[in-house]
Amino acid sequence: MELDPNAYSPGSTRAGINRIRFLLESLADLDSSLKKLGSRLLVLKGEPSEVLIRCLNEWDVRKLCFEYDTDPYYQALDDKAKNYASAAGIEVFSPVSHTIFDPADIIEKNGGRPPLSYQSFLKLAGEPSFSLSVELSWMPPVGDVGRCEILQVPTLKELGYVEKHQDEFTPFRGGESEALRRLRESLSDKEWVANFEKPKGDPSAYIKPATTVLSPYLKFGCLSSRYFYQCLKDVYKNVKRHTSPPVSLVGQLLWREFFYTVAFGTPNFDEMKGNKICKQIPWNDDDKLLAAWREARTGYPWIDAIMVQLRKWGWMHHLARHSVACFLTRGDLFVHWEKGRDIFERLLIDSDWAINNGNWLWLSCSSFFYQ
């Protein structure tokens, strides 16, 4: 759990307190759920690949299972583990499960190139073929952990974060339990689900946001995108009519899939330089303008209100994100999208490498959309 300045999130000095708090709540909830099944979450401290290799040796592991990650930083860490396991004769099982589709499959169908429009992605993707199981048949006991020191889920203070006043924290609590509660609450209104149109949502809705606010739970794996997709499809089967992608709730999940696919297949996706799909634009390098935007001092009430919400909650509505991103880049200040991206990355509880970069490329008219 040592902080890594090069990581995107979690466990990164680039991640703000709201996202780390959400992560710790999610881990504590997972630990609680595992204990009910006679197991527990094993928390270890140190450089991830070094700790993992030590545990593989100490515990005489014969099969290593972990979710395939499409982010470049985490792929490098995973490769270290795979290479060691292969040399040690340890079987590795690393399936794609964080997304509905395998980005590599979509890219292969497109002749080795990622689709650069949402509609072309939909044609390539088609209907998912995965089988969904939500039943746990068996949970192994922890067993002997040897000389490895097992810790409790750390606190914010232990990770070097200074606690904020209670009203500064995000109102969204981390964990699978909360994710499933929010999902049930959203799906209980079948008419709302069937008629959902993202562009028509009210970005100023405060007491009850105009969307599900499930993005941070998808980001951290508290909620399976495949399970969410199947639940939505089940609702659609029982209504006379429903909205369709790109504006429907299923459409929002498919936007996530689209950005994951393009990010996976595009070198330097998170940069302007060396990024073949990004327009090379001579952006302003004005830190005073950037600071005014970040600190909600632009003098535009709507923009400043959104940035205050970002700082306090770590979340804002999709259309609110559009407003402030456009304002910072092509709309008004003409500041480089990478700088806005970095601030979102630090403050958003649902910051996701592929989606955050993809949206900034889009909203700055650097890629995908040029009008």
C-alpha cells in the first residue's frame, strides 16, 4: 500500500483524498463480506511486484489468478508477475472481466486498429457472449500466511493524508454493498430506466443526482459492468419501449467500452505528443488561468460552482464535466487539455485512465469530435 507517484490510481500520490477514502471504504467492505464467508482480505505493504513474488514463494502457490488490466502502467506490473510465475512453473489465469468486451477482440475485428467512432464500435462489438454467474460456490480459507505480515485496511492518516472537515468529504460511500444498494434503487424505477436519456439529465440536481452515480463503483470493481449490463437488459425485456445507445443507460456502459478499446489500442493515448489520433494544437501555457479554473475563481458562477463540487464531492454530472472541460480548453481559456485532465485525475473519485483521457481528447476537440 505504499504510494507510487507514477501510478494513476489507486495507491498514488496523484490521487486525492476523496478517491483514496472511497478505495479504503471499498476494501473494508470487501473484507467484511469475505469474513462472512469464512475468509478475509489479505493486505500487505510494499512494492506490488516484490510483495507478490515474495508471497508466491512463501505460500508455495501453484496457480495465480488476477484480472487482466488494459492500463499501460498496470500492464507493466502484471507482466512482472506473469514472467516470474512462468519461470517458476506457476499457472497464470488472467481473464478480461473489468469490461463487457475484450478490447483486443474488438481491435482484431477492425483489422488491428481501434474504432474511432462510437457507431463503428457498436457495429464491431455486437451483443456480448459472456455467461453471467453471481453465485459463489466455494470460498477457500486463508490458511498459513507464513512470515508475510498481514495488515488491516489502512487509514487515511496511515497513508499520509490529512483528514478534512466532514462537509468536505464526498457523500458517496465506497464498497460493493453500497454499489448494489444504489443499483437496486435505480432499477426499482423501471420507467426511469426505460426512458433515461443522458443529454436530458439535469446537471444541477443536488439532493438526488439525475443519474445513477455508479461510475466510481464500476471504476473500482465494486460493481461488475457485466452484471449492470445484464440487469438493464432484464428491465428492457419487461417494458414496451426504451431508449437506445448512445443516450440510454446501456449506451453509457458502451461509451465506457468504447474508450477502453481506443485507449488500449492507441500508443501515448494520454498525451498530445506522439498520439496519432490527437490534433497537435498550440495550447496556452498559462498557470494563472489554470489556477483560477481549478480554484473556482473564474467569475463564471456555473463554472465555479461545478469546480467547488468537484473539490468537495469528487464527482459531478456528465454535462457539468462537459461544461468545465470545454471552458478550460477550446471554449474560453485555451489551456492544454492535459492540465485539466491531471486535475480531474486527482480530484475525481471515479477517475479512470481510459475514460478521463478519452473525454478530455473529445471535449477539447483534439480527437473524436472536431466541430
